[in-house]
Amino acid sequence: MTCSSCGADLAADALFCEACGAKVGSGQAPTALTVPVGATDEDSPISTPTAVRAPVEVSAPQARTCAECGGTVGADGYCESCGLKAASERDHFREAPTAWVGGVCDRGIVHTRNEDAMALWADDAAPRRAVLVVCDGVSSSKDSDVASLAGARAAREVLRPAMPQGMGTAESADAAATKVLTSAAAAANTAVVAHTDPASESPASCTFVALTIDGNLLRHANIGDSRAYWFADGGAGVQLTVDDSMAQMLMAGGTARAEAEAAPQAHAITKWLGRDSPDIVPVVGSLVVDGPGWAMACSDGLWNYASEPSAIRAQMDAAGTTDPGALALALVEFAKAAGGHDNITVALARVEP
Amino acid sequence: MADFTAAVYQNEFLADGGTDVQAIVSVTCANAGKAGQGGSGDAGEIIIIDTSGSMGVETMEGAKAAAIAALNEIVDGTWFSVISGNGAAFLAYPNVRSGPGMVRMDDRTRGEGARAINALSAAGGTVISTWLDLAGTLFASVPEVTQRHVLLLTDGENNEPASVLDAAIRRATNYYQADCRGAGTDWKVSEIRRIAQALLGTVDIIPEPAQMEAQFQEIMRASMSRGVSDAQLRVWAPQGAQVVFVRQVLPTVEDLTARRTAVNDLTGAYPTGAWSDETRDYHVSVRLPAKALGQEQLAARVQIAIGDDVKAQGLVKAKWSSDDNLTARIDSQVAHYTGQTELAAVIQEGLAAKSAGNEELATTKLGRAVQLAAETGNDEATAKLRKVVDVQDAEAGTVRLKKAVEKADEMALDTASTKTTRVRK
């Protein structure tokens, strides 16, 4: 038997591929992903996104080098020399679709699996456009790692075409964009449900945050507590999204952020994607920026250690790099050094309108 | 072709700063076939019968009948010979003075072998080193034989310095395997156990001549069922790690640690001899440099190999965690076999103390043995211990030494001390 994802040999009773970490026999290898069509497309009153639903390409596995000692990683996924477990493709992956967009999705320290997911896309033609999608799988449910990645990629494909302009007015364009962002969340939900074992008593579920950059226009949509931020150069930064969480409910009731985020159940989310979700309509918003800065989508694995935008800003400044991938990695390393109690995802786009 | 599988039992979680990983690797062989028929060479059997003067008429007749019964179990085509051993070693069969010292088994040679055995008579002393050396010479005279097994019967103490016997054992080690049996109660368990352990075989007592035939049949049947002529246990440990010990723990406790030969910088090979369709468990302990919380690494790759061909592999892992619930657990297999290993040691130490006249130490050690045998469900050890001590409280390990003990019962406890049982389900 061989892994349908990377081709490595598998033990007869293997549940996961030792080489790449893909689930065995599920037909859910990353290469097999296709993007479901959003069910709400046909009744669109304005325009329908014309997504090109290309299959998602996954880089072929190659002889890997141990990150610790430089030795060769064996077929069993461990270094032949120092024995360190090589991070699987799923445990730590990076995307850099262009020079100004990059992200890192990492298992963190404490969790044994990476249930965070990330899907990025960018187009260099003016006006420069990019899509950042982050989904944070809920670890108490089964297969959340597979489902969250499928969900993030499905949403990215919906958001890849240019946003429809509607009737040409700002209100009409916003309505059309809301429609697209909502169908992106729906497509993510459909993918999550499709990757859930129908018999599962704890169906896979995840958060959702999408951030689109179109020249100087940022649009965002979220379900749960994954966030979008904007950090104008020289400014303190601003959180664009509002969490669907117990902490947020407390804050809305007047509790201070620090106190609310330390409360019991603070991290319980009140909305999510998945088979048992009662509400998959995201809260959307937009921002027109008037100068250069960083647009960021991230999971709570980062903001747990730097919730205030200024605290993240301080870490960005401390990183001392202007490369989006390197900056994202520095923020992930910061969260790991702070404890890494959750999976960590940071996706960044350098906006220079 | 034989199929091997390996399963690993361990608690892979280590506390912050933890360094020692313990695992039980259970190796199972299936479809082993018959000795000498695996295509990698022929099988050879040598039966060594003690013909020293101490062998009484009854014992000698029992030994002859047993040796003939063993001949009848040897599969046709297998090379064999018979050695008569006393103060020196004599080739009893085949009757040759030069050339190959073994013949292939068929109806004619089986009959001739039996007649040669019947003609043996007892006289002289016991110098076992000469017996072992002659067996080595005979095997070497037939290069086709690659699976070499000896069945050795003795009845008395060896009349030579221990260093001379040890040197002969060393010459035989990694060349042939030997199952050893002691007739009666005048032989020394520790002496014969040294031979059997080094030569990857078993040791046991045959108290009555009438029991010999059945035992010899069983030994030879087992040997003929070993279709895998030679396999190695290989243990890879990472750079900077130390393999603390490698022990076989099922079916018997055998410490293999000192028998390592290097395969490469990080991998050692340990001899396991020939295999039939069977399961053997190995206890491996590796000491690693501690890594940060959340890190995972491989502590050992434990493999079974025939030549350079790795047939099965088990992965022993280490994960550092701050969760005490995970790190505090001891794997039940590891705990069980740790107990069984201690059981073997305290039985041997207790009997040694008893024979040295140190009753207090003997009582403590054998008490602990009773306790461990009960805890780990080793009923055979419990039964044998009860013939040597009166048990007052098995759970607490309080015992009294019996006033009158049959020597054979004490020796049976000693020879069986290394036999282990599996974890009770």
C-alpha cells in the first residue's frame, strides 16, 4: 500500500502516512480536493462569481533534510541521524504566492496535530489583488485537520476572481462583495461537511476568516475567533473583525478585554463551520486604506499571546524584516516561544496602494 | 518465506527533562517452514551424550533411548552426528577418521546412528570444553551446514577450571546453538546455564531417566521447526543517545546488551539464533538527551533482520509533555517484564544465598520472588517456589524456608527462573 498523497510506502494497518501525515484510505488526500460549488450561487441577484476551479496543486515530496541536525529524514518520517520527527507537510507549511504575500501554518508546541489551515492567493497585475483565508479546526472534533484545510482552499477558490462591481455604486459593490464572501463561507462549510465522516458523533468544525486585498480596498469576513488586522505603517494597528466568542460577548457587555479573555469559557466560540453549525453567514466589512501597511489574517494561536493590535505591532517591529513569509514565521516563533498552546497561523500581505 | 511482524508497547511521553525511554518490542515470526529448507543452507544436528562413569546404568539406558528418540525426530536430509563425552570427546557416529564428520539423515544412517548409541558405555570423567570443541570441529567439516544445533546431556559437575570451559563457550558462541539438559541432581545449574545462555539455547533438569525420551523428542521437534536459520535483532538509536540495555524477556529472560556488534555508527546487532513460528518479546531501554516540551523524536528503530535484509521494524518514540497524566503512566507490558526480569534475578540470588548458608538473605530474596510471581501471574514460578518455601503472605512476600527440600525441586526452580509469562489479559 502506498500513500495517495505523497506515494510513500505504508504499513498495512497505517492510519496516517508516516511521511506526509495524510490520512490513509479516506480519499481525502490533499491532491484529491475539488471545490464544491456554492449552493447559493444560482439565486444571486447581482452577479455570479466565475471561479476557475482548478485542482489544487501539491508539491511532490522529495528527500527531506532534518531541521535539527541536517541529517536525512528516513522513510518512517524520522531523522536517520538524530531521530527528530520531521514536521509533516500538514504540521508546518508555508505559502508564498508572490513576493508581497506569505503565510505560515504551524502545529505549535502542545497540540499533537495541526488543525489550523491556510490558503493564500495573489495576482501581481495592477491593481494588485490577494486572498488570505485562515480556518482553525476545533480540536475536540474528529478530522478537523482535514476538514479545515479543505474549507480554507474551497473559500480561496471562490474568492480568486475579481469581486463583482454590481450596479457600479459603492453600495451595490458592497452588496455584491458580501454575496461573494458569504458564498465563500458557504463553500468552506460545504467542504468541511464533505470531509466529515457521516457517522461521526463529533463532526469536524472550524473557524473562518477571509481577507481580500484589491488595490487599496480590504474586505473581510469571519465566523468564530480567527481574526483580520490592518497595520498601517507607523500606526498601532486595528482589528478588523469581531470575534464570535464568549470573550467578545463579555466585552460587548462592558467587561475589559484582558478580563474577558481570561474568563472561563472565554475561548468558546459562538459560531463555526461544520455539520452541526446553526449559522454559517459571516460578518463582513471593508476598509479603504490610504497608505502602505500590512494586512493580516491569523488564528488565535497568535493573538492569544498578543491580543491588542499594538502588541502584535510590537512583535512585527521586533522581527526586523519586510519579507511577508519571514515576518509571518517570526510571529509564529514568537507564539511558540510564548508557550505555543494552540496551532498558529499567520498570513500577511504587504499593501502598497 | 517467513514473515516477521513487530509491535511496540511503550509510554512515549516523557516529563520535562526526562531522558529514559523504555519499550517492549514484540516480534512474531510466521510461515517459518522446516529447518534446512529455507534455501539458505542445510541444517545440522549434533547430539552430545555424557558417558562419564557417574552415569548409572539406569541413567545411561534412559539417555540412549532418549538420543534414539531424538534421531527419529530429525528430518531426512539433515546433517547429524553423535558425540560421546567424558574426560574427552569421541565421535560415536558417523564412524569416520577424516573428511566430513557428519552425514545426512536417511533410513540407513538413522539405523546406524541408533546402533552406535546403543553401543555406548559409561566410564571416565567430565570435561565439557572438549565436547563443545569437537562439536564445532564437526560442524566446520561440512560447509553446507549453516543452521547448527546441539543437544547436550550431562549428569555431573565439570572437572576443569571455569576459565577453560569459558574459553570453549566463547569459541562456540555465534557459531552454533545448544539446548542443554542435566540428568539427576549432581550437575551445577549455573555452569550449564552459562553454556545454554551463550549458545542461545535452553537449560532444564531431567530428574528421572524415564522423562528423558519425551524431553529429547520435544527439543528436537522444536529445533526441526526452526525454518529461519539465523536472525538478528537490530537497534538503531539516535546520535548522542545511549542504549542502556537490550533484553529478551519472552519466552525467557536473556540479557543481550553485551552481545552487541556494530552494524554502523548508530545501529547495533544482537544475535537471536534460529526462529520457528513463535513470538519473542524484547525490552529495550534508551537514554536520550532531553528535548524541549512538545518535541517528538524517535528513540529507537528496533528491527529484525536476516543477513542485511530487514524483515520488520518497530518504532520507539519519545515525546516531551508537561501533562503529568500522560508522563506518569508506566506501560503495562514494560511494568510486567520489569517484574519478570527481577523475578529471575531474585530466584537465582535467593538460591545462591541459601546454598551459601545465608538463610536471612535467602528468605528475603525468595519472599520477594513469591510476591513478584503472584503480581505478574507467573504460575509456574509460583508452583516451583512453593516447593522450596512455605508462603505465609504472597502479597506481602513473607515466606519461611522449608526445612527439607528435594534437591531436584531447588534445581527445577533455578533452571526455570528465567522463564517468563505474558501479560495477563
